[in-house]
Amino acid sequence: MASASDPVKDLADEPVDHRFKGLPPDAQTDGLTVGQLAAQRRDLHTGGFTTPVLTLDADALEHNLTALGTYSARHGLAFAPHGKTCMAPQLFRRQLDHGAWGITVAMPHQARVCRAFGIRTIFLANELVDAPALRWVADELAADPGFRFVCYVDSVRGVELMDAALHGHDAVLDVVLELGAGAEGRTGLRTDAECQAVAEAVAASPALRLAGVAGYEATMPGADADTVRAWLRRLTALAADLDKQGLFTGTGLDEVIVSAGGSEWFDAVAEVFAEIPQLSLPVLPLLRSGAYVSHDHGWYSGLTPFNRVPDEGGLLPAFRLWTQVVSRPTPGQAFVNAGKRDIAYDLGLPAVLAVRGARDGIERAAAGIRVTKLSDQHAWIETDPDATALEVGDWVCLGMAHPCTIFEKWPLIPVVEADGTVTDYVRTFF
């Protein structure tokens, strides 16, 4: 009997073609698959790649995957990294290999991507009230007894919509109360009375099971160490109160989920979750950081908790966007061939990291060179009089902020070793 196909490994069988920016044109001409191109181990700069081309540093990726896996294990945290950051099944697989409990998503279509690539445990960090999506989840649960799905609930109306959509389905959907991060936070319940009302509505629903509590602290305006810890203690107190009322027992539940933690405050999550009192069932303290996998230049590099607890580890920026100088109209100005279509810019302009001379192939530090503006397909670069030499044809390396909006612009990303050899390609699904 033929063995079952592995959808992650099958990504290597995709043809290299016009869908993928920056890849060598001759790879399509020669009819290569992604796996065959990877096997050729081409050099990024001399192997036919066109600019702009986004790359991931192989060593930084492995370092970051190990760092959060190790941190979570050290602090007794389960880990469900937020998959919406990268939407890359190959990276999901590696996150699971590094000990992740499951994958977090934000939207139903992201959950469908996860299921298409064999993810068995999904945490949807949103209230799910779309009837077709709910019925799809119910069908998946019914078809696969090993599939675990959990989502937020933050309103009685949401409970009503879930009930209506799941009527006639045998599957029972696990939900966690979402506690809003302060009065001016994003989604989530604000008051104790609202939490109680929604918890009671879930308990009365034949289609739902209350599985715990959750939230996301980073949406709290002006969040700092004190306000985040106070909110986390409110979250854990909510779990204890619901447990005291017996709302988790007698439902077949094996554990109570208590979940929080993006990429900015996982140190506070580890500290407060270590204080969770004993409940009637074991507690699953669940961290959901996502941006860590690639880290970045300029935003999360300044926010990561590892800056506060350096003895616990650290992260490395994995992205490099290689562009090319296409115009040098004045001594103080240059333009490279990447703009808003290629560059994440919602959390700041990119930083110029290096210049690789077109004449000699030597990579130099990019002193005195900065990006000042972006057009759709160009970055505007300003150069100081004593800046690193820059001429048309040179390759310019940019570092960007915000992994979520970097990954989404690139459907296939070369993974590059320290010596410039491209050894793999990461496929994204946005």
C-alpha cells in the first residue's frame, strides 16, 4: 500500500514559475520544481536570483525556534505560536517539532490552511460567529477524533449565533472566555457581570463547552509592566472564579486553558501564570507568541522581553530584503527597486543594513545611507556626502519591522545559509 502523502513535503513539488518573486527565471525555463531548485544550492547573489528578493536567515530561524521552545519549557508553559504571523506550514511543522502544543490563528481561512497541512490542534483567537465556518469546524471535529479546536467567545449574542450554526451537528465546540485588556482594549469582555453572563450562556448551550479563559494583553493602551501584570492576575482570578462555580467540571474537560501572551510580554505571562492557584482540573498555561519566529529590525527588536531578561535567551532578526540601485539621479539621492508592494512599512521605514558592490561583489556596511520614503515600487534613499559608495547596479540590503506584514507580501521565500547558499524555500498562504 502506498504511504500517505505529506502535504508539507509535497510543497517541494510545486513548479517554480511567475507566482514567486525574485526566483531565477531560468528555473522556470528549465521546468524545475521548488525542491529541485533547492537541491541545486544556488548562491543568492550569483545564482540567477532577481531583485527585489526577500530572504530568511537559516541560522536565525533555528535560533529563534529553539529560543521560544526552550523558554516555554523552562517556565512550564504550553505554546501555541500565532500562525497568522507567517502562514507558512513548513514553519508550523518546525514549531511543532520544537514542542508547540498547537498553532494559533485569527481567521477561519487560516484554520483551513492549518488543517490542509495536517495541524491537529488549533486555537482561534477570535470569536467565531460565521455560520459556514462553524459548520466546517464541526465537520472537521466529527471526521477526525484527534482534532482539537478552541476559539474565543466574548458575548451572549456570539453564543446564540454559535448555537444556531451548530444545531444538528454532533460536535461540541470548545470555547474560552475572552477577557478584554482594559476598558479601551480591542475585543473581549470588560466587566465581571459580562463574564458571568457569557459563561452561563455557554454552560446552557448544548453545542458549546467552556474550556477556559484567554486574552491578549498587548492591545491595552499604554501597557506597561504593572498594568499587564494586573490584567494577567485578573485573567487568572477569572479562571479560579469560574472553576469555583463548577463551570469546568462535569463536562468531560481534561484541563482548563488559561492563555495570553504575544511577543511583547511573555515574561510577565510566565511570572503570573506560575502563580495560578490549584483548580479542580489541571491548568494548561498557554502562550501564543508569533513574531518571534523571524523577529525583525526596529519594532520587536525593541519590545522583546528578552531585552528585560537577557539571561533567558534572545532572538535574531531573520529577514533580509535585497534590492538593487536602479537610479542615482543626484549625489545625495538613490532609488532601489522595492517599494510598498515588497516592503513592510506600517511600523516604520526599513533600515539599510549593507551594500554589495556590483563591480566587486564585496559586502560593506551601509554607513550614511537611509530610506526616507516609499513609492509603490521604489524606495527613496538619501546618502550623506561621506556615505558608503553607492552606484547603479549595487545590491542594497534592507531590514524591516513587523513580521506579519513582511511575510504576507512574499509567497515563496528563500532560506539562506551564512555563506549565501540557498538551501530551502518557505511557502506562505495568505
